[in-house]
Amino acid sequence: MRDSEPASSGLLSSLRNLLDHGLAAAQNRTELLAVEFQEEKEHVLESGAWIMATLFFAIMVCGLVSAIIIWLFPEDWRIYAAAALALIYLVGGVIAFSGLRRQLRRQSAPFSASIDEIRKDREWLLK
């Protein structure tokens, strides 16, 4: 009976160590995920503020420049000037939208570092 006790306590100790290491890895990954989430949140908020400021000033400038250009044309030609400006703004909007889509596709996925670390952990465990 004494022979089974050391093996039992050794197995229990090994299981405790394994559980401790597993929990430590899970805690590490959770902390990394929390840091990445905070960084992503700050990035989104900062980008949103800059986008709003940019849009505000761009709209103000476009409106004032358009009004000045239209006012400079003779009265009979003002409608054509307005239509030409609308066409220019439409083309610019399409180009800007396609650039935004391209930039969003290039951006790395949120929490990619956490996903990579979890993938490495799984590969290590399966060895």
C-alpha cells in the first residue's frame, strides 16, 4: 500500500503543476487580449474624432468654395457651374470611398496577436 502513495502524490502533483501552467497561460492570454482590446478601443475613438473633424472642415471648405465659384459665373451659367461641381464632388466621393475600403481591407484583424499566441499554444500542446 505504501508503494501506491508516492505514485499517487506524484501524479497529483503533476496534475496540479499542469493545471497551474494551463491557468497561467490562460491568464497571460486573457491579459494580452485585454490590452489589445484597450488599444483597439483607443484607436477607434481617436480615428473617429479625426474623421469627424476632417469631415466638418472639408464640408465647410467645399461649401464656401462652391458658393464663390458659382457666384463668379454669370447668372445664366450658374446652374451649369453647380452641376459641374456636383459631378466633381461625386467623383471625389467615389475615389475616397474606394480608398477607405482598400485601407480597411489592409488593416490587420483585431486581437491578431492573441489569436497567434493561442494558435502557438495549441501547436505546442499537440506536439
